Amino acid sequence: MAPPAAGDYRKALDLARDGHWDESHELVQQLSDAMACRIHAYLHRVEGDTGNAGYWYRRAGVAAFAGSQDEELQALYEALESG
């Protein structure tokens, strides 16, 4: 599969931000790179499934986010901006 465009990540984050968890999850679960795994972890954290979130943080190669969900969402947007 070709690397996803930043637009795919942004769309997944926008959907999550707007309360469309299922649609966001559907989009991100089709992707397998580190950024997609970070977003996937965030989504499972929002869902309340910390075990599954932990799995996706490990797949992304990052520690579980220590701040609030809102702070994590902002950090994910910032990571997109910084490339």
C-alpha cells in the first residue's frame, strides 16, 4: 500500500474531533505506518479501551500519551504540521 497522504491523517483526526469515532476508526485502521498507529491509539483511548490503546502506542513506537485527550489530539495535529 502506498504511504497515506497527510490528508488521510487530518481527515481521521477531524472526524474524531467532531465525534465521528466509527468513521475515523474505519479510515485509520486501513493504514499501518507509525502516524496511523498513533492516531489508532488515540482513538482507542477515547473509546476507553486502554489495553488496545497500549497495543497501538507500542506499534507506533511511542509511549502512551500522559496528557488529556484534548492535549493528545492537539499534539497529533501538531505532529502533522511538523511533518
